[in-house]
Amino acid sequence: MSGEISRDEVAHVASLARLSITDDELTTFTDQLCVVLETAAQLNALDLDDVEPMAQPYPLANVLRVDEIVPSLDRDEVLAQAPAAEDGRFRVPPALGEAP
Amino acid sequence: MSDTTETKQVLPDGWEMVIGLEVHVELATKTKLFCGCANHFGDEPNTNICPTCLGLPGSLPVPNEQAIHFAMVLGRALGCSVEPGIFARKNYFYPDMPKDYQTTQYEEPTNEHGAITLPDGRVIAIERAHIEEDTGKSTHLGGGGRIHDATATLVDYNRAGVPLVEVVSGPEMRTADEARAYVAELRDILLATGVSDARMEEGSMRVDANVSVRPTGSDELRTRCEIKNINSLRSLGRAINYEARRHVDLWTNNDQPTQETRHWDEEGGRTTSGRSKEDAEDYRYFACPDLPPLVPTAETIADIDSSMPALPAARRAALAEAAGVAEADTLLAIERGLDGLACETIAAGGDATAVMKHVDQNLAEGQGKLTSASFAALVSMEADGALSSTQVKTVLAELVANGGDPAAIAASMGFEAMDTGELDGLLDQLIADNPDEWGRFLEGDNKVQGFFVGQIMKATQGKADGKVVNQLMRQRAQD
Ligand SMILES: [Zn+2]
């Protein structure tokens, strides 16, 4: 993978993440991300064929809990903190289109 | 399956369907996948919610061991290899997921490379069966329930975080009936293993169908559409046939389908365009840093395999062998969970044909307190002519409801065997009283046969066996 990322790609990722950024910020973030990606790309130069991919840094697996119900939160208390509620449900602006 | 979709040709000559199914199965756990909130359908909205399933800052998910166990049991039941699994975040913005991502398995699913064998012997590949969390339930206000005209959306997070396994088939089905047989088989596997209650109408089993068409015999894969909102096996068949015809129409008119998600409209009998795939496909998956991998040990898998209950395919084969029938004739018995009873009853000496007849016709409510020993004894009484078929049904219903000894029940109900001598006497009397009718019978008028049987039934209060009366009359006519 190349260490470079274009302004367009950064703008696309920002829009996917619902971040609104200015042109100046776009330039700044593009430069910064290029540095980050170049650093990461140095790993590709190493011979890693014998190294197991690592999903996360902790030496843990199968951390599980028993299937027992614990009390849930009080609904009124939770909904009181939401911007809007109706009929015991969270009320949000109309969703555009289908859920993915 | 009752209403077949294949009695008439669905597509014009030269075209075939390519169908792949994605089935979301809710696991029958007590709690959600990553928190201790109840996994319970139909509760008051937002009563089963906590910081974890609401995605509040500082909360941490911990997988439910029962959910992971169920997922691996299902994997093994589907013949999958159960591999180390890694949870990933599927990032998207939609109010049904308050975290703005769904935790799922992407590159490293727990189950891969299995298959489902259909009752007709066809094998459909399972590409993967991965674990993920369900989303909340949104209700769109205004606009007559139509998403695009809604004025607001209400969200209930009771379902958010409920454990799911998504079973993904290869694009290997060629007809709507085959797709329905696949879903029915998967449902029976889920019920046999107890992994899910598999209720399509309650949404604990949800089927999305990927449909495309191609020239018959070709191996190309053309543009497909994903159909959602299918709530029954019947809808599945209708939706697939509608969509495949729509594709053929487009291709034969120098047009082509657009890759998109479409909604099945049950009332209108058609699919309608939903979200276009292009702008939503960029989910930026990455491994979830909060969740360590799931690494099944060889011992775990051996334990699952050794305690696996008999699965539908094996049960069909066993019953077909025991009863001497085709596997296709065992489906109802399997669906009703009566195959074990049928095999044991036949082994205990019950006539196979009679046992299968009662299983299919008279035991729709299940086995109840009926045992194989009492079932076999009853079938023998029926074969000996000791009970009429109406009486057998009555005794059978009593055995299901309360159990007991069929001979004792028959006696207590006054179903004593009518001996042939007694019937002979009654018949003699009837012939003497109704010489005209008897004359017509002798001349070959079979309609009057019913008159004599009816009169004898009346005189014996239903205790006589109609078949025996018919035999006696025919013997008499030949003498
Ligand atoms: Zn919760």
C-alpha cells in the first residue's frame, strides 16, 4: 500500500464520518495522514510472512460472560436525557432511506 | 409445502434464476450478545437497554458465552469448520444503531464452508455463518409509514444487541421452491438444535434474497438485487419469482437491472426500489479493539459434535428406512417431531403404513402422552378389525391427551369388538326389512351400500367397522 492519500479521499472519508471540514483543514489533514500512512507503509517493507496477523495487542481470547439477565436502566430516566422522546421511544429526525 | 410455485413455468425458455439467501437468525439466549439486558421479543419499548447497548461512552461489551456456544453449534450443524473469529465494526450512521457501528464478524467469521442438504438430495453450499448484533427497531412517523415522506422516526433499542447469526448461502438455488426448501430445512435445523425459535412472523428468522437471472446453462453472475421485508415462506417464493421475471423483462428489452436493495410489497405482489447500494457500501470495517478473538479449542468442538442432536436429514433417512417410504413422505413427521415415535412404534411391531397414516392425519397436535408401546398396540387392534377407524381416532386422541392402555380405553368407551356373527344377524334383519334396496344392491347399484352401512352404524351406535360391513355385503351378494 502506498503511503499517500489524496485530498479527494480524505474528503470522502470525512463525509462518511459526517465530519464537516474546511478547505484549509482538508489540506492540513491530508498532509498529516500522508505522514501517518508513510510511516505505516514502512512495515510493508519488512518480511512478515512468518508473523501471525494480530487483531489486537492484548494476549487475550475467549473473554466471555455467563448468560444471566442484569437489570436494565430506568426508561424514563434514559429518555429524559434524549433530545426528544415519544411513546417510550427515542424521537429523531426522519431517517433518510433504508437502514444498511 | 402446500402452494407450489412451480406448477407453471415462471421464466421464459432459455432463462434461469440464480438465488442466494442471507438468513438472519436470532439466538435463543436469555440476554443480549454483549450486555446483560434481556433478549425478549414483545416487551415494552426501551425497557431492555443499558449503557452498552445504547453505546454510551465508557461502556464495554463482553460476549455472551451461550450466544457463542449456540453460534458454534449451528456452525457444526451446518457442517462448517469452526474457526477463530474476530469481531469487527461495520461503520454507518443510522438511528437503529446508537453506537454508529454494528459489531459483526467480517474477515474472520466463526463459521465457514458448510452446506445444507435438501430433502431431494441437492446440496446448497453455506459460505459463512457469522455472529453479529441485531439493530434497534425504527418506526417512521407521517407519510403513511413511507420512509421517504416521514416527518420523524421513533426508535426502540430493545432489539439492539440481540445476538444473531447470519447464514450466507452460495448463489446456488435455481427456483423459488428450492429457496423455500432451503429455508424450511434451515428452520428445522435451528429447531432441532434449539439454537433459535426460528419464527419468521416474529422476525427471529429473517430472509433476504439475492436474485439475478442468466441464460440457462451459463455460469455468469449478472447484476443482482437484494430483496428484503420477506415475512413468510410463501412471500419468499412470490418475491423471488416476481423479481426474476422483472430481470428477464429488463434484459430482453435491451435494459438491465441496477444493483440495489428492493422491498417486497406483500399486498401489491411486487418489489420496490429501496436504498441504492453505491453510497452505502463503504462501511470501513476494522477489528473491534474492545473484543478479544474467539478461539474455539479442539475440545470445545469435540464436545459440540458429541452432543449434537439428530439433524433433520439424518432423521428423514432413518424414518424412510424404518417405514419403507421415500424421504419426501417423511417431511410432515419430521416437522411435527414425531419421527422418533414413528420409528419406535414400527420397531415395536406397529404396521408402518398405519403408523405413518396416523402421524400425518391424526397427530397434528403432537405426541402428547402417547407412547410407542400404546401406539403399536392400538395399530394392532386396528389391523385385527377390533376397532373401527372412527373408534381408533377417538382412542388415539385419548392416548395423546391422557395416556393409558388402548384396550382398556376402548373397553371403557364401550368400543367392544363387534363380532362378525352379531353383524351377520343385523344384516339379515336389514335385508328382510328392506328387500327393494337389497335387490338394487344385487343389481349392482352401489349407492344403496351406504344405506345399509348407515343403518348398521345406527343400530350399533357407531361400533361397527364400515369396512367389515362392506365385506359382509359383498360376500352375501356373491353367495
Ligand atoms: Zn444492554
